[in-house]
Amino acid sequence: MSLAYIVSLFYQYADNVAFLLLAAVGLMIILGVIDVINLAHGELIMMGAYITTIAYNQAHLPLPVCIVLSVIGVGLFGMFLERTVIRRFYNDKLGALVATWGIGLILSQGNLLLLGPSMQSVPLPEWTISFGGYSFGGYRLLLFGIAILVVLSAWWFFYNTRLGVQTRATMQNAKMAQSLGVDTRRIYLLTFAAGSALAGLTGALYAPTTTIVPLMGTTFVDVAFITVVVGGGANPILGALTSSALLSVVSTQLSSTFGTFIGRIGLLIAALVVIRFLPQGISGYLRDMKRRRMARASA
């Protein structure tokens, strides 16, 4: 096995990690804090891609500015959704599933009626790196760097800011946090807005790499849910990081050997195996293991 081939595998692995992390982290944060499964997550990603595409192709703005507009736009839309729809279903998980599913249908079909079946894509930045006869897209490596930066930023926020501590308290015991003076409704609002903004970031970043169509969210949402289920909601950041790292190992090897379709099948099988032995996901298992260790230490 040559060094160039190993580098090629690592490049594919980094690409898969970035895709899974960016697709899932917003969804996982909403699930972990609010305990709502947002079935419209794929359509929020689609919105981010459309905002970037329209701003780039029609307003002729620089790509970084278009990405920022997508993050802000989808984040504000997430706040609107939380205030008008989502907060009515915090005690009704099934109702939240149906409501977000309906929102997703409205967004995708409404986009189809308003903007048509497709749109001219944003040109992919022509950054390439050559090594040992292989050519690697520099933009894909940038996506990996951004994905890691997003996770580190979220980790820093949760553990080093007052609002982050309040969010963790709300996630662990909302009633206790509320009794201590935490405005949990505000925490829920900001959490859903942040998760939506991260979905908008994902759509914006991947707009140059994919076909811009109203149903493009389905490309992201299936692997996002697999990543969320495997990671678990006990610790959204740790769950997203560990599950994407694990699933990317499976996907990279299978995809490079047998093709993308077999790689996706491998993801499903890996998720089923993890769920069978770790029903609470990886983060739930690590949380329970930590509790058992602390119980033994105090005994």
C-alpha cells in the first residue's frame, strides 16, 4: 500500500467526517437540548443552499458573504419557527414529528413552485492539491477544517460561557434550571435558532458541491439522522464527533472499494449494530460509564 493511496484514503475520510458532522451537528444540538426531532432539518439545509446560490448568482456577492447571509437568514427563520410552531409541541414528541414533517413539505414544495425544479449551482472553487499522482480538492479540505472548527466552537460555548452553562443545565433538568432562574423558553428559542443556523451553514458550504434542487435536503438528512442516532443525545457535541468519526471509517473503506451506494448501506448496518448494543448511543454509553465509575469511587 503506497503512501499516496494512504493519503487518498485519509482525504476521503476527512471528506466523510466533514459531511456527517456538518449535516448532523445542528440536528443533534436541537435534539439534545430541546428533545425535539426536527424532520425539517433537510429543508433548512436546502434553504441555506438556496440563499447562498441566489446571493452569489443574482446579487454577485462574494461566497463568504453569501455563506454568512445563509447562516443569519436560516437562523432567523428558525427563531420564527420556534415561536410560531415548535414551542407548542415541547410536551408532545409525536406532534413535533408531524409538525416538522409538515413544515419540511411546505418548504420543499413551496420552493419548487416559487423557484422551479433546479437552479444554477455556485461554481466550485478551483483549489487543488496534487500528491503522488492523486489530485485532491482543496475546498473539501476546507470543509473538514470548518467542521472541526464548528465542533470546537460549540464545545467552547457550552463549557466556557454563562449561556452555555445555562443551556447544559436546561438540557439535564429543565424544571430545576427554571427554578434556579434560568429562562428555559429563551434557551429553547436560541437553541433552535442555533441548530437552524448550523443547517443553513451546511447548505451554504455544500452549495458549490451539489445540484441545487428543492429536494436536495434528503441527501443530507438521512445520514444526519444516522449520525444522530449513533451519537445519542446525552452529549450533542461528543455524540456528533464520535459517531461521525466511527461512521466515516465504515463509509470511507466501503465507498472506496465498492462505491458510494455500498458505503451508504454500510452506514445503515453500522448504525443498526451500534443501536443494538448501545441503545442510548455512544454519548449515552459514555455518560453511563462515567456514572458507574463515579459510583464505584464513592462506594
